[in-house]
Amino acid sequence: MELVNITHEVEVAVKESGVLEGLCLVNAMHITASVFINDDEPGLHQDYKRWLEGLAPFDASPKRYLHNRTGEDNADAHLKRQVMGREVVVAITKGKLDFGPWEQIFYGEFDGRRAKRVLIKIIGD
Amino acid sequence: MELVNITHEVEVAVKESGVLEGLCLVNAMHITASVFINDDEPGLHQDYKRWLEGLAPFDASPKRYLHNRTGEDNADAHLKRQVMGREVVVAITKGKLDFGPWEQIFYGEFDGRRAKRVLIKIIGD
Amino acid sequence: MELVNITHEVEVAVKESGVLEGLCLVNAMHITASVFINDDEPGLHQDYKRWLEGLAPFDASPKRYLHNRTGEDNADAHLKRQVMGREVVVAITKGKLDFGPWEQIFYGEFDGRRAKRVLIKIIGD
């Protein structure tokens, strides 16, 4: 499980778009991953990992998770992703992400070290 | 509890809108239902049902859930819906839903077999 | 933990924007708070509080939550907020929030009685 701060990548995309007032959608393209907004604090990230492991423990066996009858072992990752969410929508104001003081955007992968796949879509004027 | 794949309905709405670049909001209009994106795999859907039942068990009695003092018996469904989410926002690129390889849109009803009520709103150019 | 109905504030912002067809983003600017849509029923709100306390109990000690090594005692609030979500996106149709029959917008603060900070962003024509 890995949480990566992608705020800078999103800021660059917003700047390049030239949009001054609008919305920015950021979503994971993998269904075992999340994009979410919270604090960039390593202790908290450990807390998320432990907590998600408690809510939806990894278990490769198809006894606990029927999804794992397909040969996959990542059913737990599909569940964890629902808790953390697929996407965020952020306001763009005066050409910048309109954030509260501690808001940072993270990509969370719950199924091992896959390549990150994020979509950023910006609309507005 | 029932999970229905509504991807095709959304694709039709996007096509009919004529929008090439934009955003598509899809949300449940019932507050005991969810719209979410994940994999169309029946085992996984069973896993979601079991897991949600563990996190927020059905219990008609007002002892566990105060909401059921109102004569309702669906407090658990209001809780399950928060885990799975109310809505998704999907990018539209070149006139199509801009999806990762396994992304499909589902409507999940957690309070028996009610009529499905979905809102699809498309904006862009 | 406090849940406040902010639907009216959002309706006023939509009216003042003059937008007839579009999207309205409403998000919490605090990372220990949520904006979500559900029913305005006090029993249900008590149920949410109890349930979230069960899923992510308050515990100021850094033994349960590493985040609390920073001197904070609100790690649980960062977890609760992920269950309830950061934001909602609501369709605007004919100048009004396009809602199902019981949908109301709430601000939920999970870390004591902080000042509420909400962002409302409206786009469309």
C-alpha cells in the first residue's frame, strides 16, 4: 500500500490549461486505487494503512473473498478503494487550485506496486 | 441489495449530448443508494454485499439504529451508501467516457427493490 | 461531532450565480470535516456519529494512531472524514439544485467545534 502526493502534478496541469475559473477532476484509472485529499503527514498515512487493513484485510483465499476465485488476490484492494474514494473534484479560482490550508492530493494504490494511472480533466474559462 | 451496471445508459446520454470535452456527473437520487465505479465481476459484487453487511448490519430495531424509531427499518442502508458514495464524476474526452481498462458504473440499492433513480448531468463543449 | 444542514446556503449561492444549467461543487476546506448528502433526520445523525465512532474511535494516544505523535489528537477525525467524503457535486437544472426527494447537504465536523469552512463553486451557463 503506497500513498503518493500528486498535488504538484495537478498544479502543473491546471497552469498549463490556462483555465482561471473552473473545476479540476482528478481520478484513479485503476479500480484498486484511490485519489483523495488529506494531510501530508507520514504518521497519518500509516494510520490509514492500518485502519484500512482492519476494515478490509488482505486475504488471497477465495474463502473470505469470492472475487479471489477468479485467480486474483486483490479483492481487499477493491474494498479499500471504496472507503478512500475514486476521485476528487477541486475548484479552480484565479488560475489556482482553491484549497484549504492543509489540503493535498494523494494517489493511493492498494494492490501492490502497480504503475500509477491518474486522469486529470480541467474545464472552465 | 442489488448492484446494476448502468454504464451503457450513461454512454448513450453522453453520445446524445453531443459534448466532446467535458464532465459527466452520475448520482443516485435515493439517499439509500449509491453510484460508484468498479469492476463488473459477480464474485466481487458478492464481496461488497457481505462486507457492507459487516460494516453496517441490517437491523430493523430502533435499539441499534435510532433512525428506525421513525418507523423506517433502513438506517443501515443510509450508512452503507456513505461507504460506497453518492456519485461519480467522469471525464468526457473526444465524445466518450474517459475510462481506465476495467472501470464500469454501477447503481447500488441498499434498501430492497426500489425503483432505480439516477441523474446524469453532462457539461462541456 | 456535529452535522449542520447547509442546503439553504448552497441554494442562495446557486441563485446568486445566475447559472441555469451546470454543476455545483461543495467541499469542506478542513481535512477533518466532510460535506455529504443524506436525510435531515436527527436519529439518523446520531446513528452516523455512533457508527463512525465504532469504525474509527477517538483515541488521543499515539499508540493507536501514529498521527497523534505530532501533538494532535484528531487522527480519528481524518479517518471518519474519508468514510463520509470531502465533497459533493450537484447538478443545477433550470437554475435550481437538481435533487431527489430527501437529498439535503450537510457539513460534518469530526474534530470538535471548529469554525466551519465550506467552498461552493458553480460552473455552467
